[in-house]
Amino acid sequence: MALLVLATQLFAAPASATGVYQMPTQSDITHTWVIDKAEVLSRLSEGMLNKKLDNLAKQTGEEVRLVTVRRLDYGETPASFTKALFEKWFPTPETQANQTLLVIDTLSNGIAIRAGEQAKSLLSDEIAASVTSETMLAPLRDGEKYNQAFLDASDRLVAVLSGKPD
């Protein structure tokens, strides 16, 4: 019986890994700002994030998508996954221009951010790195507070992409 349970867990583990091919298509994310595949965000936080990011898109044209996954496919890193997903959803430079994508792998708390050229003119590499390595990681180190991490990160991203000071 124990061998059966162990064997089932070994075969089930890879199925929970997420690859780009398991993410929604571009047409499925048109007005979707938060994709919580890891199921770590509360409904309240997800609602607040969606409202904040929807307002940003309406007011500035800058679009931010936040994605959580439990674990990535073997050999995938948060950076490579984010790059591939960004290119899947926004295949041309024109569609990428005002897009920002922030992804976290909750197994390792690996975080990556990717922005199109127009968004990069507002969201410098230094600010993007600070959002991932400071703003997001501080609440995660303090007890895996994913809701707080995403709310704090969205506050900074909305401010910067709205042209306000960081």
C-alpha cells in the first residue's frame, strides 16, 4: 500500500508543473489582469488587483498581467518562462509595446518581470529589479504573504507606469 502511494506521488508531481503551453491563449487574456494558477491570492486581493490594473489600462494604455504558478516545468526558470509567455501572448513588437508581465513560481519564490519597449521607457530595469527583488520578496520572506507582495508590487507598477515618481 505504501509503495502504491509513493509511486502515485512520484508520477503526480510532474503533472502539477506548469509550462507555457498550459497557460491561456492571447484571446483568453484580453481583459484578464491576474492569473492565479498557484491559487495563493485571496478573492479580495485578486479583485483589488484586477480593478487597479484595469484602471491603469483604461487611463494610460499600459497593461500589466500578474501570473502565479506553483512550479515550472523541468529546466524552466522564472525568467525563461516569463519570456516565453510574454512572446506567446504578445508575438510582435507592436503588441508587446505597452505590456508588462510579472510571474512568480511559488515553489521557489522565483520572480521575473518582462516589459515591452513603451513600458520600459517608464519602467526602467533598475525599478523592475527592485520590484522583484525587494518589493515582492520582503513579504514572501516574512511568511509567504503573497497577497501583500502582489498588492505592493502593483502599487509601484501602477505609479511608475502612470508616470508618477517611484
